[in-house]
Amino acid sequence: MLFITKKSIDKLAEPHKESDMLVCYSTPQSFSAYTSRAILLLNNDRIIMLFLNLFSTKVVQKVEFEVADLQEQKYHSGLLSSVIWSFNINGQHWRFSIMRKILPLGSMQRNFLNFLQENILN
């Protein structure tokens, strides 16, 4: 996929998504990551990481954890355009760069980040 669209992200996330989950597109930045593109799905109970192929057209790996197991969370919003969210879970370090706004995704990114700040971060 040359362009990221809400329809394509929804299509990839739909088989893995629960009804109350928020979705965002992100760039993994850790050795634990399987690929360099990911979709994050999040609710009060669970986080699901869907790692995408090079062209963001196919889910190649799914990783799922309970939110209660997240440890040492860090949230850095140093740059105006992106946020870095990192955490440890089950001995693995995860780090994601999340763009605040991707025009074709509408409010998807902003809604995810607001939920993350209000409900998940310690």
C-alpha cells in the first residue's frame, strides 16, 4: 500500500479487534518488533500489536498482552508531530512512535492517544 487509509487499517484490524478497542498506526522502534510497521489495538483490558509487511497490506505477526501486565511505561511527546510510548512486558521492551495526525486516518490517532493518556498510563 502506497498510502495509509482508514479503510485499509480497519480492514487489517477487523479480524483481531474487539468492539471497544481503539486503533492506531505506529512505527515500532525496538528489537522486540517483528517489522517496521504496526497497528496497535487497545482497550482497558488488552493491547494487541499487529505487525505488518513492508507495504502495510498484510498482518504478518500478532502479539497480545493484558494491559495489567504493562510495566515501566514511558510517554514522551517531545516532537510536535509524534509521541513515543514505551513499556516492558514479560521481560521484553517495546517502543512505538505514534504520529499524532495522519490525515487519511481522521481522528483515529488522536482518539487512541487520548485514551492511552487517560486510561492506561500509570
